[in-house]
Amino acid sequence: MAKHANTPKGPSQRQLSVGEKVRHALTEALQRGDLRDSLLERAVVTVSEVRMSPDLKLATAYITVLGQAELKPFVDALNGHAKYLRGRLSPALRQMKYMPEVRFREDDSFDNYARIDALLRSPDVMRDLEETEGRDDNEEER
């Protein structure tokens, strides 16, 4: 039995590689304007990340839409066109045994980054940083 069998592992190199290929293929399909959907035709959809399941049969694509606060209608529209988009992936992923099923989700990582940035710029954190810098200056003088 492995020494660290219970430690969580990240995605494999194969999952990362296939996820990036799927992301590129989805981005190309969305840029070409292959979808006949009035909501999606006038939107700039960005696929920020694709996470693959360990068996590479499921791809979860995280999207954001430029200038849109509410992403749910766009996610629903893309999930409605998922089978069509899956067919558009075939030329780019022809070396794969199975074509992955694609699911779309909202990418909330930008919101997390903004929240962390706001925390770091808060007066409490700034005060703590100033105190820490003051201590470092005093220690250098000794």
C-alpha cells in the first residue's frame, strides 16, 4: 500500500493537457460564432479553465462573460448547446478514445480575487503591515 494513500492529489498531467486542448477548442468554436443563439451571438464569452474528470469523459468549463454581472443565462444557454459544441470539439480531439461531455459553470475565481484584494487593501491589514515594517526597521538598527 502507498505511504500517503489518503493525501488528496491534484489533477494528473494528462487531465491538465486534455483540459487545455478542450479549452482551446471551445474558445475557437465560440469565436467562430457557430452557435445560433441571440444571447450568445452578442456576448464575449471567455473560457477561463476546463477541468477534466480522471477518466477524461467529463469536461467542466468555467466561463465568464465580458461586461456581464449575471452569468446564469449564458451558462444555461451554453449547457443547452453542449451537445453541438461537443461535436465541434471532435477535430481538435480526434486522438482521444472518447469525446468528453461538456458542462458549463460560472467562473467565480475573479470574484474571489477581488475579495482577497479588497481584504489586503483594508485599513486593518495596512495597519498591521506598517507595524511589521516598523519592527523590521528597528531590528536592523541593532
